[in-house]
Amino acid sequence: MASGPYNYSYIFKYIIIGDMGVGKSCLLHQFTEKKFMADCPHTIGVEFGTRIVEVSGQKIKLQIWDTAGQERFRAVTRSYYRGAAGALMVYDITRRSTYNHLSSWLTDARNLTNPNTVIFLIGNKSDLDGQRDVTYEEAKTFADENGLLFLEASAKTGDNVEDVFIETAKKIYQNIQDGNVDLNAADTGVQLKPSASGGSGDRKPTGNQSSQQSGGKGCC
Amino acid sequence: MADNSELEKAIIGDFIPLAMIQAAEKEYKKKNEEGSLTDQDRFSYAWHLIKSRYKDDIKKGISIMGELCQDGTDQRDYLYFLALAYYKLEEYSEAEQCINRVLHMEPNNSQAKDLKKLVSGKIQQDNLIAAGVVGGAALVGAAAVGTLAVIGGAIVAKLISK
């Protein structure tokens, strides 16, 4: 997949949150491996995945932290919100309770991330329309009221999975372009890769913050 | 999905800040004094300790997590974090034992497989180093014998010339 260490210009950190069994890990797996994991075990703490995507001609590495939905991990996974540029908040369209818990997840997401963190609401299992327990319209209303991006998706068929990850990256990138993200600040969940070591000759720094960031400083 | 160095950075190098560990400790001690300590509290505190960058914390975490592991119902999680903790202490054979037990319960667990991959890599590396040390020692030994032979030869030569 990767041909060199720095064949991308930015790193964006994501977290995936939501109740147990809504399909967080399956969404991640579908996105990184383009495969559906049929019986996926409950995540232990957090799981990590990466993929390089292209947004507006920029190669961006997504570092994705997929958190365990089990209640007993709730306190533990809170430490991963810090420094997330994107938060994917997932519910299961066939289980009302997972939708009802969104306000609690949203509270955590708002309190524990920074104001520029892009929050994307995902109604997963859209392939199970016959068992639907939450309408598209009400979820859309909830998303609009709270300023969230929203899509229904299916980790099983892959429908809209690509879109939620890419749309989140586009929005983050837009925030950078608009000057809303200070690339030198800690905890923004965005890192600019150094152009040293000749990895990406064609990288075009956006704005004037080109090379102060010395790479190695991890945000996660 | 990811190579070993990236995996290691994500899984092992994922330290949590000292302030968070201290907060967890405060909470744990408070509940302990109140006598209201639950397994959830123990787990949370042990997790924080194991995610520390300091070995003493990690050891303390192992001891709490280890106690949970004996009578808790969620052994899989405890074992996984014990494996992680032993890895961080560079006690790879203990780490291997724990992660093998997780894989025995869930052979297809990708997180367990990733950690196992890291553990196996370290064990292999250690074996290579051990082999290198033995090999190196043999070389040094051979060189010493050679040197002695040369010195011995020189003495003999001197004696003869006298």
C-alpha cells in the first residue's frame, strides 16, 4: 500500500464511538480492508486502523481509533477523544436504544474534543431496512439540530462507508484551508508531515505554515 | 494492515498522560477507603497503570489486573492487557503465554493477532541476539586462542634463538 514513509501530506486522527454492537469495528474494517467481517468479536479497549485517502489532490493518512462500545470500557476509551480531528458517532438503525444513547455520546464528544472536531453521525446497518427502528428523517433532524454531518451506511454492503470517512476528511481539510485549525497547536488531531527525506516532492503546503512542524510529535 | 513498527507505535507506544493516571489513582484510593471498590474500578485503574510509560506503574497494573483475571468473568480483556503489560516490561515469554490464551478463546481476534505478531517478532529478535552473542563469544574465544598461540610461538622462538 505505502511505497514510502511520507507519501502523504497530512495525518488526521479519527475516533469511532457509539454503543456496543452498532458495527463500529465493521465500518472500520470495511473502510480499511474493503471487506465485511461477519462475526467480529467485541473490541478490547481500542483498535487502530489506517488508510491513506485523497482529498482535493492532497494525500491524507487517516489514523483511526475504534473504541470498544461496552460500558465497562467507557471510562477507559475517554482518553482517546483528546486530539481527534474527526469523530464518527455510530448507532444501529434497527435498535432504538442505540439511537437514544446518542446524546450521551455527543456530550462526551463535545466535552472531550476540541471545538473544530468534525462530528459525523452514522446510522449503520442500512441494509436491514425491513427491521428499521429509527427513521432517516428523525436522525437527520437530530443531526441538523446539533450541527452534525449525517449519513446512513452499511458496513455489510459497503454502502456510504467510503463517503463518511472521506466527507469527514474533506470537512477537516476545509477547516484547515479556512484557517480554523492551527497546525502548530497540540490536540487538533491534524499533523503536517515533514517534506524532508524526499517522500512527497509534489506536496503543496497550504498557507504559510509549511515546514515548522517537525513531524515526530505524536498527537495520539 | 500495518507493519510492525506502526503497530508497535499504536499498540505499545500509546501512553496516557501522568495526570490521568494520578486521577485514576485518586479515584481508586477514595473508593477503596469507602469500601465501595468494584471490579470495574479495579479494571479502570489497572488499565491506566498498564498504559503508563513507567515500569513501576505497569508492574502495579499487572498485579491488580492479575487478581481480576483469576475470578473475573471477562478474562479475555484482562489477559489481553496483561500481555500488553508484559510486552512493555520486555517479558516476552509471559506476554506470549497471555496472548496465546486470548487467541485460544478467540482465534480470529485481530487485536490479539496483532499483539501476538509483535510478541513473536520480539522473541525472534531476542533469539537472534542470543545466537549472535554465542557466536560472538566463540569468535572472541577463537581469537584469544590464536593470540596465545602467537605469543607462545614467539616465546619458543626466543628460547630457541638463545
